Amino acid sequence: MDYRETQVGDFQVAWDGHTVWINGPDGMSRARYSKHAGIDLHHDTTTQLATGHACDNCGPGDWPTFVGLIRERLDLELPPEAEPRDAENSLD
């Protein structure tokens, strides 16, 4: 699959069939998911600067867990076609 992206509210959501990336309104990476690398969910820039911690929830996890965290923390609904189908050749 080719690289695709869309705006969801103030967020940019991009995917390539293996990895999903979410960038915030300020352009900073807010989340990434792949079957190979798991979940990287980052705090917003203000929280990162205040605490010195980027990760909100980073580590192993599956797609349903990632989707739930994105709904809960960022109030976003991800496009169904963004769901990774293959862990091979991921660009993380």
C-alpha cells in the first residue's frame, strides 16, 4: 500500500499499511503504532516540556488497544483503512 494521510480534526493521521503515525496541531509526533514496534503514545508538547517525559503510553500493544487509547487521550476516530495489515517492512 502507498503512503496515505488525512486530517482528523487538528491532527494529521498517516499510514502505509504497516505503520500509523499521528502528528498534533503543532507538528509534533503524538502517536505511532505498528505490529512490529507496538504503541508509542506521547504527551503534548506542553506536558513534555513541563515534565521532561515524552511517553504517555509506550510499549507492546495491539491495534484495538491503540485505537482505544487514541479515542481516550486524543478524542480521535482513526480511519478504518489505517489499520496495519502486515508487520513486515515497517518504516518505524
